[in-house]
Amino acid sequence: EAKAEGLDGEAGTRLREERRRLEERYAAEAEAVVGRAAAWDRVVDEAGDRGPLLEWFKQRLATRAYLRTVIDDLSDALGERQDQHVSHRRH
């Protein structure tokens, strides 16, 4: 809607706030992944069952990918997208 109809001041403010909130969540997901790296190393070193941890990492990375898409879409709608060169974007 924002792309098609434009944004008034209040809508733009709401979208920027939502984008900020999602960017914080995106960063928190990254911190969570980094925080589990030692657990991964431990499981690998001990030849343990990597399945549950692997599934956890897959979920976190999928969440990050989704959040990145939504953040980029919000930036597009706001006319503030900075990385237009990305070739893997959905169409």
C-alpha cells in the first residue's frame, strides 16, 4: 500500500518505527547464533548429536532471512533502500 499510495507523515513514522524494531530483532537473532557457536563446537568435538542444534541454527537463520526481507521491503516503501545491488531478492 505504501508503495502504491505513498506515505503521509504518520504512516512513514510508523513504518520507520516498525523497521527499527525489526532491525533490533534481526541483530538479536545474530547475537543468538553467535552465542551458540561454542555449543556447536562442543558437539562437533565430542562427536555428539548435531541434529537438534542444527535445527535450531536453521530456524534462526530462516528467521533472519525473513526479517531481512521485511526490513528491505519497509525500506523500499519508505524510499530509503541503500543496497539496490542485491541480486538474490525475490520479485
